[in-house]
Amino acid sequence: MSSNKSKSYIVFRDAFLNCHKNLSKENVYKLLNVEWSKIKKDDELIQQHIEIYSTKQKLNLAENTLLLWTNNSNINSCTQSDVVTLDDCTLSSITTTTNTISTANTTTTTNTIPTANTTTITSSNHPCTAQEKLCNDLAGVNERVTTLMQLKQIGLQTTENEKQLKILLKQQKSMLYQLKRLRNSAAAAKRLRAKKKHKLQAIAESHPEVGLVLKTSFRQDKGRPSIDDTCPDLLVTIEEIAMLGGAVDDRRRTETVRSCLTLDDLRETLKMKGYDIKRSTLYYRLLPRRALSIDGKNIFHEDGHFAAAAIRFAKDLATLFGNDCVFFLSQDDKCKVPIGLPAAKKQAPLLMHLDYVIKLPDHDFVIASRHQLTPSVYAACLINNAGDVGYSGPTYIAIRSAKHDKSVSANHRDDFNHLVKLKEFNTAALDSSNTVKSIVIITVDGGPDENPRFPKTLASSIDIFKTHNLDALFVLTHAPGQSAFNAVERRMAPLSHDLSGLILPHDNFGTHLDASGNTIDFELEKKNFEKAGEVLAEVWSNTVIDSHPVVASYVNSSFTSQVSSNIDESWCDRHVLQSQYTLQIVRCDSQDCCGKWRSNFFQVFPQRFLPSPVPFVRGSSGLVIITNDSEQDQFYGSLFQRLQLNKLIHKQLNSSSIPFDYFCTSVKQSISKRTCEICNKYFPSMERRKNHCKIHKEFVL
């Protein structure tokens, strides 16, 4: 009796579970136990429930089948193309089990659906496209056959469906046969390739000379060979072509040269030498290594954010005081301009008749050593009514001889003293009393002649501060590699455009060189340089950038004065704050020393000097100081945010004062060495600290 009960329970359980497939396993068994506890004592009631759930299961199966049939394409119009096309099927939908069915037994309800008699396709780097396509088509046929067989099992099959099933089974059998042939052919081809490979290896071993030819003709490695392997001396050949005939006229009978050696010309020349290389391959071979990588596009420096934050503080200060009180200047040395050669490497677009030929001097080599001009560009940046520091303003260019003069800080000091006297700079540099504005902010590129941490730059800046009786002078620079962010760089492109097609004369008053390119007349050389500089100045003086004028002039080396190397350390201790990327010179409170303030700078900014940039990160507990500004979501904030957070910074760092470069990554290890042990003042170099310590020795004496 108990065994019959167990069998009844199993049948009832299976029927109940099949009708409740949408429920979780835990819930369905809870319902099963509740239902079974109600009917387990009555066998007739158990049989009734089993019949009810079995009927319900068949109805659900019929409903799901009809839904599947509706979603698929209309089988009533079943054709060859309808059968073999199914975009959603993949190789994974084809089962690996082998089931056979005969057309004679299709009327029975116990037959199973035949699937593709397949073995798993071996994964490889080169997929079998024909096999994949056939398998996908076969998967579509199998799905349609499955649908028709389900309709047949539940008794919903029509005469039309039976005809369609026979057509699909024939197509299925044909596809299985085609798939088998494709796989057998692929395996046979693989065996044939292996057999040929072994034969070639045997020939190469027995005949080394033939093996060498076979090795060069039939590569063992997969993929296209590298250009360095097929043409190892390609770069040497290109170098020879460029040196021998790349720029000079073939017969040197005229003062003309070919406009350039194009990529097509180079490719044709290489073909004559036996190199058949594609145009794109040749182009990419001429590019530098990793030219398209991130490292090739940008230059990142660990101090980039720190230096940029200091410049942002200076711009916030300029925004606060406005254009009437602040003179914002950006300076940089443009690349040297050659004399006797095209001044720009790229030609400007020209509209010309096809009969004309572009003519240039019959050489592209340097006339003589250091025959170049060095332009120093000074771009004034006006502050708009909204208080934002713009990129537009007048431009001054001081042109000097690269051979007879040097780019030193004294030259920049003299250029500043000259440009503030120009009428084009009246609005940008002078206040209502026709004197230089009380606050001057200068951004430089950080070169050896402009870097604010060097002693000569400090001495030149002190001369500017004292000469013009300034309230404050700020000299700031970006981190190495970030000079492109300097405002003056926006003026370089229009200036370079004016040099297109321009050749500066090198022998206007007669040649000063011998046949070897050596100078034989130094005075004549200076005159020729001066004439070339005047021509360049005349070209640039006719330029207008953003509706603002450009003033250019040639500066003779004899007018250049040198800066004094003697620095009053006692005066610097009261007025100067120098760091790795900034130089700040501010008037003190003593009228005996500096006189009266020209503006209310001290009342508005009582701390006098810009604070050190501090990186923060926003956390759940609020603002947190971070030691490494390379962390994600870090920020320095504005000048006014930094001043507001001053107490929080000193509290978190547990210090009443911090060095300006405390969070400068590149100098963190040297801060203690550069800090005075007596007054705790920080300096950008050991030399500056050593000179400062002399003050304390004088006080002791």
C-alpha cells in the first residue's frame, strides 16, 4: 500500500511541478506539500488532481507552442529561402547529440526531433566561414522542425503543416550531408598541407641551398612579414635618396629647387632600386616610433597640476583688481628664424597658374653657423569687464641676432622697459597717470633665461619692481612640457603664417663669408644681420592679431646691458617669496623702505604673497588634504577658496606655516634641505638658501 502511495506521490509531484514552472523551487515545494497533505488520504482525489494538472500542462504546452509559432515567420509561405535564413541562431544553438528519424515514422507521437549530426567545430584563429554559414542555416531548420513536431504531439497539426514538415526534413538531411562533406574536405586539406610541409622540410635538410630559397619564398610564421625583415636596409636607402637628390635641382643650372620630395616620388625611386613597397607602409615607416601613442601626443609632468594652480591663483588676483590696476603679460622666445633660407618649413596655400614653378634658392643647407634671428614675443592679455583674463591684446616682438646676442634675463628686462613706453601698450600697461600699473603679472615658459627660481631672473625682476615702483610683481611658469598652455603660444601661429614663403637676405650689403662659410668681415656681418632683422620686423609689424596691433623691432646687441649679480639678501628677505615655479615681489609696510602703496593691495590682500597650492579631495567626512595630486577627483580650488580653507589646512597639517612647494611632487625630498633652520623660510635652491643664511650671521656678529 505504501509503495502505491509513493508512486502516486511521484506522479502527482511531477504533474504539479510541470504546471508551476514559473515559481521558485522553494515556493513550489511549499505549495506541493500543502496540496498533498489535503488529498493524500483519498486515492480517488489524488487521481483527479493528477488528471487536472496533466490536462493543464497540455494546455500550457499548446499555448506556448502557438505563441512560438506566431512569433516566427509565416510557415504557410515556407520556401527554400525561408527555411535556411535565421539571423538569431549561432553555432551554440546546434546540439551535439545525434538523433535520427525516418519519414515513415513521422505520424507517430513518440518520435524525437532530429538535430544536426555535428561535432563541435574546432576553434581556431581562422574560422571556417562556409561551415559556420551552413550550421547557422541548419539551426534555423531544426528550430522550425521542433515547432512542427510539438504541434503534432499535442494534436494541433494540419495537413499543410505535415507537408511543410516533410520539406524541412529533406532540407535537414541535405544540409547534414553538405556539412559532413565540408568537414571532411577541411580535414583532408589540413592533412595535405602537413604532408607538403614535411616534404619541404626533408628537402631543406638534405639540400641546404634549396632550403635557403624555400625559407625566403615560403615563410613559416603566420601573418604578413615585417617591413624590417623583408627590407632590412630600407632606412639606409631612404637616407641616401634624401641626401643625394632630395632637395637640390637635378642639374643645378637655375636658382630653383624641386618644391619637395613627395611620398610618391620616394616610392618611385625605391621601385627603381628594387623595393616594391605599398604607399601606406612607406608612410607609416617614416613616422617616429609610437608617434600615435598617448606619450607621443602629450607630455605629462608630475608638477603640472601644482604649477597650473599657482597660475590660476594669480589670474584670480588679476580678476579681483581688474584691468585698470593689473598688467598681465605673457612672454616666450619663438623658435629661431634662419637667414637665407625659407623662414617657415611649410608653404602657405598659393593660387597660381599651372605653367609656373615654385622657385627657391638652390640650397637647403645652413648659410653659415648660427645665421639665425631670435624673436622674443611679449603678449599683453587684457582683462574684460567680467573680470576674466583673456588671450587678446597688443604684441611686442624683440628680434635679436642669435650669433651676436644671447637670450638672457637682462634682455627681457630691457624689453619690458621698452614695451611699456610704446603707444600700442598704453591701455594694457599704463594706468590713468601714465605710469606702469601697480600690479604686474608675467607668465613665462620656464626656460633658463626666464625661470623664476634662477638668481639672474630674480635680479632682473627686482630691477623692474624698483624701476616702475610697483606694489606687486608676480612671475610664474608652467611645469616642464606644459608651456603650450602659456597665453603667448596663441600668437605664434599667426606669426608663423606670415613667414611662409619669406626668405630673409643674408648678403644685403655684400657677402661677409668666404667659400667655406667662415666670416671674413665681422662689421659687415652685423650690418647684414641688422638688415635681415629689420625686414622681419617690418613683416611682423603689419600683422594684426584679434584686432590688436603687433609691434616688432630689431635690437642691436650693443644696446644690451647686463644684470647685476649682486642681490641684497636683507631686502629680499622682506620683499621676495621665491619657489620652484613662482617669483613674488611685494612692497612692504615700511614707508622708509618702499614708500606709500599705490593701490589698496595690502588692505584687500593683507597676507601680501600668494598662498601655496594645496590639493583636496571631497570625501564623506568633507574636504581632505591629499599628499599626491595625481589621485582621481583631486582639485586645488580658486585663490579665495584656498584663503578660506587656510585654518583647516594648518590644523590638518599641524603646522602654523608650510613651504610654498610643500605639495610640489618633484621637490618634496629636498624641502628640508632648502629650508632655513633659523627662520624656517623656504628657497628654490641650495644656493639661495646659502646666500640667505648670511643675514643671520651678520645679526650674530
